[in-house]
Amino acid sequence: MSTTSDTTAAGGIDRDSTAPLYDQLRQLILDSISRDGLQPSDPLPGEHRLCEQYGVSRTVVRQALAQLEHEGAIERIKGKGTFVARPRTSESLVHTLVGLFDEVQRRGGHVRSDVLRHEIVEADAEVAGALELDPGTPVVVLTRLRHVDGQAWSLSTTWMPLDVGEPTLGVDLRESSLYALLAAHDVVATHGVRSAEATVATHEQATQLGVSAGSALLRLRSVSRDESGRPIEFFIAYHRGDRSRFEFRLGADSSQGSLVHVD
């Protein structure tokens, strides 16, 4: 009787093994990616070819691919095929006050921002409520399309009280940190509330982020406060849903969550 390791080494499915067929196929696909030196965005065989190559049903193939996609090893694009996924990188954007620029820079990546809007406006009801101001109070608004390592990443709009945001006006924020700029003016966030929810892309958002209208987005909403408790920043950011997921590290008494993006 053959063993799973012997058969796997030979590039086949071991039907005498107690391991599920889809899990064996999953490992075989991972082995082939490593053995063939495939890189992110390289194509993988289609479902029909995998069925023929390994002598399994389409159901088994789809289960294996679904598991690999969940693990972030592959990326399936409707109408195009299956590809080796780009590496995933964790960001502490949900459970800390770290900004995108600082988090990506810390891991050695590069953030570039297209500044779409940076001006003084009157606060509407939502912004005024978040910043604890009267509606119509002047605030500074900053809208940026964020790119990480050359890839469209998120669309964010930040509102700041006038005295907080005014020093940022006229400053080039295409490749610099807003939080670092604020800190240079003695404005530092010490606590706040940040939430995340699922939504879908409008036509305008889809065009900017390079997705189809109606595609899934992850919406982050955050209010940051300084040491005195005063709101100093309110932002709403839309992250591409096809490149975002939550991960939680669980313990008996605590948990830690992070937002993970396909790089």
C-alpha cells in the first residue's frame, strides 16, 4: 500500500490515505507552485486541467481551490482564471491608532497618495457630530486615493477641526504621513473608536479603486482623540473587499484583531 508522502512526492493523489482528496490536492498545488518557482500573478491550471491531471472530480478541485483562496495562496478572477496570489501583509488598522502610511512603512513598503481634495469646508451633520462641533463649523477635509507598492489600496476622507487641520494646508501629502505632520504640530491621537463594516462600491468609488461597481468594499470609520479627550480627526476609508479580510488571534482572556490585505 502506498503512503500519502510517497504518492505526494510522485505528484499524485493517494486514494488509500485517510486525508481528504481535496486536502491532498491542495498540498499538491502548493508543492507545484514551489517546485516550479511560480511568482505572484503567474497563472495556474484551470479546473478542467486539474481534474485530468490528478484524476479527481470537479467538486474536489473546487474544494481545494476554495481552501487555497481562503488561505491567501491563490487568487481566482472571474472570467480570467486562477493565479498565484500576491503576498498578504497584516495591518493594525482596525485595533490601533496606527495610520496606513506608518504601518506600511514599518514593513518596508511604499505608500503614495493621490490628493483629490484638501480644503476648508463647512461641517455637515455627520462630521459635526463626530468632531463634536456645531453643524456649519469650518473644518479641513482631506480626500486621498492611497496606493501601496503601486497598487490601488483605499479611498479615504479625513476631516479635522480647523485649528488642527489648517497647518496641513499647502503641505505635500503625496508621500508623507498625515499623523507625523500633525505630531510635528503637537497634535497626537491617544485614543479613539474605529469600526469596520461591509459595503459595496459606487460607480465613482469603483472607478477610482479599479473594481466593478457593486463590488464588495470594507468601510472603516474612525474618530481619534487627543489626551484631553477632544476629537482631532474623523475619517472614513473604503478598502477593496477583494484584498481585505479580518484575522483574529484568540486567547483565553483576550483577542487581537488585524485587517489583512492582499499586497
